[in-house]
Amino acid sequence: MSPDASLLTEMPSPQFVMSPEGHRIATYSWGDSAAPTVLFVHGFASNCRDNWVNTGWVRDLTRAGFRVLGVDQRGHGQSDKPHDPHDYTMDALVGDLLIVLETYLLDSVLYAGYSLGGRVGWQLLVDAPDRVSRGVLGGIPDGRPLARLDIEQARAFAERGTPIEDRVTQNYVTLAERVPGNDIRVLVALAEGMRLGDADPDPARPPQQPVLFATGSDDAILEPSRRLASAAPRGEFVEIPGRHHFNAPGSRVFREGALRFFADSST
């Protein structure tokens, strides 16, 4: 294996941060702690390794002189996986990230999030604007997260193995089954929890920081994502050519666009 290839899959041991409810949140750090920090937050049914390490993001960002701090969101990866939907509200997911920043003594970071991580990032930028100087939000919908997933069909599959008829729900389950360690029942609880309260991004209350929005050209949420970008006063938009929602994180166009966007923060 070449040195470059090994960097794609190298994972440090997780360092755990405790949520207010007592859930362990796994974090991973690469690079010089004195360098500008990029907080990486993955999408639904993924994890830090799957979303950001295997796709080359950690390699390229650390090469460019950034420190990378990755998180496994609750319900994913090495983090705890509660089964109660109330453990997966937007406030809870944002709160986990704030605890991570406090534990690592980080006043402000750059942010990169995809899909669910993009949606949580929108809320973090809005609710804690002093903690994030600029953000990359990939594959972020303009509606309730995971709204296209049929909860009842996914639950019936997880609990009884009932075949799924809805194509979008089947795509999500296939994605979940692809990643080792995923528990379909937990991910169903997460999808339910994200529908509690006001989980929609509010175009009338967008992030004020510079934000790069990026969505695949073959993603069903392409145009809604453009509208969210246009609602942000300092928003930019990149269309990721030839990519759909589930393979956009591996795009070099997406990765290099984010790297340029973050590099602009130091000029």
C-alpha cells in the first residue's frame, strides 16, 4: 500500500465527549492543533470514516495545513446509539457539536457537513454564529430532513424483515446496510426524532457567515438547495457534476471547491 493510500483509511482512536444526556460522542483529530480547525460532520447512515476519510477529505485538508476534527454523530459510528426518537432532535444534534467545541477549547471553527451534517451545520451557524466563521453545507435539503424516508416501511423492515416498496426508503436502507456497525432501528429512531419540533431550515433566518452550498447535479434536491443558497446573504453554490445524493461526497470537484473556499478564510 502506498503512503497516499494509507492516508485515506488511517483512523486515530476515538476520543469520547459526553453529551448532556450522558451519551458518548466519538471524535477524531488529525493535524496540528495550532492550525485552523475544520469540523467535519457526516450524513445520515454514514460516519466520519465513510464520509470524510475514505473519500480523501481528511488527507487533502491536512495536506493544505488545516487541522481536522471529525465527529460521529449520535446514532452512528463509534458514538452511542440510543433508540428513543427524542434523543435525535435538532437541538440535541447541535448541542453535541457545541459540547465538542467546548471540550476541545475551540472558540471558532470552519465547518464541513454533508446531508444530515449539512442540515445540522445550518442550524449551528444560525444558533451559534460566533462559533463558526464559514461553512460548507453539502446536499442540504430545503425541507424537513429525511422527509422522503417512509418511517413505517423502514421500521417494518428493521423489526420484521418486511420488504420495502418505496424506492427512496430502499435507497436509504441500502446506504445504511453498506456501512458496518449501523443499526437500522436506531436510524429509524433518528429519522423520527428529526421530525419532532421545527426541524426545517428557515430561509428567512439564514446563516450570515460565508457559506458554500454544494449539491449533485443528479440529486432530487438540487433546485431546493440552490434556493437555500440564494437565501443566504453570503451564500455561494456549486453544482457537483454527475453526482447524486449518495455519492457526492466522493467528488473531487466538491472536495477541491471546499478546499478553495476554506483557503479564502486565511486571505
